[in-house]
Amino acid sequence: MSDRDRKNDNVSRIGRVISISGSVNSLIDRGDELSDKGDFLSALKLYRRALRLRPLNDDIRLRVVDTLLDMNCFTEASGVLAPVLVQGSQILRLVIFRLAHCMLGRSEFKAAKQLFMLSISDVGEDDASDELGYEDAANAFDCIAVCDQYIDQDADEKRFLRDFDEVEVERVLEEAGKLSEQGRFDEAIPMAERAREAHPDSIEIFTDLLLNYYCDRRIEEGKKLYEGANERFKKDFTVRCCAALIYNALGEQERVDKLVSLITAHDLEQINDIVRAYTVMMEIGRFEKAFDYAEDLCDIEPYNRNFIHFMAQAAYCLKDVSLAKQCYERCLVIEPSDSVAYYFKKVCLETLESGERAPYQIEYSVPPAEFLRRVERSEEIANMSADEVEELYSLERDEVLRLTDWSLTDRSCPYGDMYLAILENFDKGLAEGLVRRILVEPDSTKALRRAALTHLHSLSPDEKFMLYADGSVNVCSFGRGPDNYSEWPECYRRIAELSCSRIAEKAGELLPAAARLCYLYTLDNYKSKPRLPYGQVEAMAAAIEYFLLRENENHETPDIHVFAAERGVTVRRIENALLRLLSVKVPEGFPEDSGIRFEREENSDNDEEPFSEGKTKPSGARLADLIDIGERGGDGEDDPKDQ
């Protein structure tokens, strides 16, 4: 190559770099404009394009997540967050804050509250993430209040306060429902029949039995049960839906028409009722009415992929293939790995090209023929050599990713572990993000979580991870480090909750400092004292609040006697709690090697012993510097002893 050609080539390369940089910025700016106008789908397309060009740009990733949250696409948002749920990430706290919103949007209130508290505290001694801003921290406490409102902490107590029949009916429905989900109708139906004899006035048990008859194809028994019911039962919306299915199976179209007119006459407001009506209309072949219900669902939640799938299915059955294709494209914008939407979009394209409607299955899954094709393809991959798999991944990466999505979402697919292993070998970053998503996803099965844990251990055995289990999200590690949030006793979490919530009301800018103090105190004490004596939780929360207000010059130091009375704690307890607080030991390297060097006083944990004249009172200056709460008054007048 001549010097001139080489020079021109270098210039063109520089131009390409500048062009890429400029295009990323323009994509972000244009996406911001569209997002401000409420065009979230178009904005999401642009943000995803920018993220493909800059896959390590955290700012773009957070824009994608925030857009998905604006669209109420909580599952998709958690998938984008998963790759950066790594200890030491510069945006770890911001990621946890957004993951908390995902859990809140899915009504996982216990998990959401735990994550919101974690977002304002320290995630670990090696935490490198920035603190939340004032507005985000205030929002976190608003959301915690919402979680507290809906968490049924006294569920067991309320259960026994209710009527015995209500409790028994609920138990039977729960047990029969589990059997029905497993297809064990031979066990579920006798249970429901016995419950119906014991509770003949329960419309819930009647409906459950009617539906089980239909699912087990005992149609005549279902018809007999319905026709023998009283008029109150027959007027129920759900009972009418079940009856329409039964009469349609019997081919009695006049009865079906009458029931359809009664069903459509209901003014439905609950989403579950609209979904039930849509399902029934699709099952009995009333596709126009099903499409109307699907449109109603999309009007309520325009970015819910399930509802968009409903509209696409109804549109395809109405032979509006173009609209069905557009709906599936909409789904793929929201979640590019949606293998079901990808398959049916391909079906729509084939139909448009050939002019003949391709085979289509109503259920939200791929047809049996396609399922078998994917199984055969997976068997071929399982028998390939390592070099052949590598070549396949390089040439057909998108196809492998779609098969991975299918294998992890279809419970009847046995190849999930194989596809995780392929990703682990050829794209460790993508594999780690996927397994982290599985671990925090509430809908993941226990078997899938176990497989994900196995792969995560081989990918990053030294990193902490988040795990959803039993309604809560815990920070865990394979080595079980000393600062695992999941190991903290409830009394220490209560200290953080009390002190931070009160600081949020009086001095929101001190929230990060309050969270850090709670973290330091917990880390120093929770192993040696997993259970605090009576009154110490409230006293320590009050001491943290008092200390922060005292040390910051922008807030007037409250009178300790008035302050103690308002908090329902004695002055003596607050004084001794302050002594314990100022004697904490700071872990090495947190946040730098400039820890607190105060010695613990003897009997400092005895709540009945106040400061004595002979003791040396520790100064709070270095602690205030460490937690960065602002300038002090410096005159020492606010010492607890002097109050």
C-alpha cells in the first residue's frame, strides 16, 4: 500500500471513529427528545442502538432501564440491570435503586422494601458506587412507606380472626389449584367436590369445580353442575365464562350465543376479568370480541408484552396479518430476546409472502412442530464438537440467543443448562448477566436458580450476587463474607429504618450520612450481639438522628430532653447509645484507611449507666469527617453530658 493510500485509509478510519462518537451522542439526544414527548418505544429503539455501539456505557444503560420503567416493563428492566449487579460497580447503588422499583412494580413489596433500604445503605466494604441523590433517597423512603402499607405483616394473626369457613375455603382452593396446575385433575376434582358439599354457598369453590370439569373434559358433568346451580351463581361473570366453554364443547351454539351476550354486557374494570373474557372468546372462536378485549388491555397497559401478544393472536385469527406482524415487532422492541414473538413474526412474514395463512397456535407458546424442530436442533448442538459450537455461535449468534431464551422460559424444555454453558464458554459477560437476571427474577424456578448459581460460581466465585427467595432479595456470596446484608439481624435493619425515616423528614440531605452510620454500627456489632436488649434499637436510632443534627451547622441542635420525650426514649439511653456509636471500629479500607480509633468503654452496653465524670468522652470530630455530614459547630456545647 502506498503512503498516500495509507494516509487516506487512516483519515477514513478517524472519520469513522468521529462518526460513531457523533452518532452515539445524536442517538442519545434524539432519544431524550422522544422520551420527553412520551414516545417511549421510539426512544427505546434509539437507546438500544446507542448501547450496541457503547456496550460499557452505564449512562446509556440507565436510560434504557428508566425508559422501560416508564413503560412499566419491569421484567425487561431487571434484565438490562442484571449485568451490572456486580460488587464494586460505579453505579451499583443506582442499579439496586432501580431494581427495587422493578420489584415494587411487580407487587413484591417485601423484596422492594429490602432493596430500597439497601440502596441508601452501604452495599459492602468494597463498595465503589456513588450515593443516591437527595431526590432519589427521598423517593426511596416514599416507596418504603408504600411497601409498609401493603406488606401484610400480620397475615397469620388476621387469618385466625376471620371466619373459619373463609379460611377453609381459601385452603381448599389453594391446594386444588396446585393440583390442577400439575394436571392432576383426578385428585383436584374429588377435593373440590368434598369442599362443595361442605360449603355449598361458596361461589369460588363452585367455579373451581366447574372449570376442573371442563379441563378434564368431563363436559356432561360440568353441564349438569351448571344447570343445577341457583340463579345467584348463574349471574356470576366467571361462572358464565366457564359455562360458555362447556356449551361450546357440546356444540350448543344457541346457548353459547346467549352466554356471550351476557358476558359482553358486563362492565369489566379488573384486568383479570378482561383477560378471562379474552381467553374465553379466543377459545370459542369469537375473535372480533377477543380483539376488542385485547385492545382494552393494551389501552390499560400499552407496553405489557402479554397483552400485545393477545392483540397479535386475535388479529392473525381475523386475517389481519400486517397488524399481527406490527404487534410482534412492538414486542421485540421491548424485549429483543422474545423468542415467541420472533417465531410468530416469521410466521406472519411467510403468510404475507405466500398469501396463504401459515399454521398458527392460539396458546402463548410455539406450536408442537416448531417445538420439535427446536428440540432436534438442540440435540444437534449437544452432539457438536467444541470447534463446531464455536463456529455456530460466531455465525448464528442471534439464533443461539433465541434458543437460549426459549430454553429458559419454556418449562418443558430440558436444554437450559446446555445453552447457559455455551454462553459461559463464548460470551462470559452475557452469560453472567443472564444468570444474575435468573437469580433476581421472582418467576424463576428453584431448579433454574440452582443451575444459575452453579454457572455464576464458575464465572465469578469471588463476587457478591443478589438472590430472590421467599419473597425477599438478599445480597449473598459464595464465601459468606462478614458484611452480607442477608446476615444482618432484624433489629439492626430496624435501626436503619427508624433513624433514616426520621432524618428524611427533618434533613433529607443527611440521609447518606445516616445510612453510613447505621452500616458502620451494624458491621461492628451484629455478630457479637445478634439480638439487642429491650429499648436499644429505639435508643440507637434516636442517637444517630441526634448526632447528625448536632454535628451539622445547618441544623439547630435539639434540646435532648425534649428530643428524648418525642422519641419515647430516656435521656440516659440516648447518652449511652451515643457512647456506643462513637466507639465503633471502622473496617480496613472503608472508605479509606482513616478509621475511628476510639476505645470501647467498660459497661458501655449497660443502658442503666450514664456518662460518669471519671470517663473520657469520645469526640465526634473524626467520625463526622468520615461520614461527610458537613461542618461542625466546633464549640463542644452539644455534648450529651453538657445537655
